[in-house]
Amino acid sequence: MGDHDSYSASSQYSSVRQQRDFADMATAAVDIGTLITSTPGLHGGKPHILDKGVTVRTIAFRYKQGLNGEEIAAQFGHLSLAEVYAALSYYHANVQEIEADLLEQSIEAKRLEAEFSRTEV
């Protein structure tokens, strides 16, 4: 399958997904404030998408890599477009908090990489 075929299939999948999301939203109004939560003891108490196991930090990281909401939703087959955009809204409303979380994660990843690269030698 060529790149164009892959894009076409992805575009069709995205369109079907958007239609499904729209149909779901049309049946019941959703308070977007209920889509993001923080739970002590889960994900270090960091904000995440309710019942989905995906942190706002993870969505923000993908967004900062240049992906849009539709692309992020396609990568996580179990997230609705509304959930992804709720996470992005949370990120934009709380940039300092999420950027600090991203920095903390990056520092920890570098520390672990250095630790494990020393033990593999």
C-alpha cells in the first residue's frame, strides 16, 4: 500500500470515527469538565482522561510533536475526539502545570537512560 493509500484509509477511518463521535454526542450532552480528572495514586495524581488511562501530559506531548487532535485520536483507538480536545483544552488552560510535568518526565527519562546505560556496559 502506498503513502497515498495509507493516508486515504486513515482519512476514511478518521471520518467514520468523527461521525461516530458526533452521533454519540448528539444522543447526550457531555459536560467537557467531566472528561479530565486527577486521582490520587493513579498516574502520580496527574490529570488524565477519565477511565481511559491516558494522561493530559501524553496528549500534550503528541500535540507538541506536531500532531493534531484527529491524529492523536487515531493513535489511541479508544479515545474519542472530544476526549482528546478536552485534554488539549486542559493543557492550554494549565500550560505551566503540564509543561512542568513534561519537564519532570523528561528529566526522569534521562536519569533512567543514564542509569541503565551504565549497567549494560
